[in-house]
Amino acid sequence: FYQLLGITYDAPLSTIKSAYHKALLASHPDKRSFSSTIPPVDVDIALLKEAYTILSNASSRVAYDNILRNTRVKTSTGPRPAQVISLEDFEEAEEGVWTHSCRCGGTYRIIEEDMDTGRHLVGCEGCSEVVWVGYELVNDEHHATDG
């Protein structure tokens, strides 16, 4: 719906309303004049109305954004990490468990078993943000002592 109205995800209500009216004018043949600066658009008016109805209501917009976010995370390319954080920047909360604070106030959590399987992407427990945790696996054979 954001692309349909040509707005950003953080657009305020006034921008949504303006974009909706502009899209309606551009798609309605009776409302367009030949001298209009608005280019003609072939869009289903019912779809424009649905986009406006959902995005102009705070609770329906949050639900729609959650659906978009969940759909993006489940794509075949996987989630795109917001940043790369070294394991050295994590705190060892308990043996085999490391945590790092997210900007939302939530926590990124990685456990030793995750690292043993080569997992680097870690999601925040409080929001949808994902980070790439940098670490190197240590081969236990190098640390074994002969005896």
C-alpha cells in the first residue's frame, strides 16, 4: 500500500491523505484535465480506498506493518541485519549464553549451540531487528593436551 500511494513507511497522516487524493485524481478519468500536471495512472480505485483506510487508521496500520515485517523476515533471502556486532561486545550472562542490548530496550541473545552450528543472524527478543554476530569458532583439537 505504501508503494501504491507513493509514500514512505513513516509518512504522517497528512501525507497519506494528500497522496490518496492525488492518486484518486490521477486514476479518475473524469477528474483529470488534459492540462493537469498529474500523470494518468491505471489503478483500481477500490484498492486505493483500501490502502487509505488501512494506513490512515493507527491500529490497522500497525497490524499491516507487522504483516509486512513478518513477510520480509520469511523471504528466501533471509532477514537483512541492521548491523554487525562482535561477540566481544556481548556480555556473558551465564555460561554459554551471551546478550547484547538492542536500541528498543530488548535483548539479542546467542548461545554456544548457535555458534557451534554456525548461526550468525540473531533477532532481538523485543522487536524485529536482526544483527549479524561476528565470532570465530575455536577448534578444540588445538587446545587438547597430550597426557
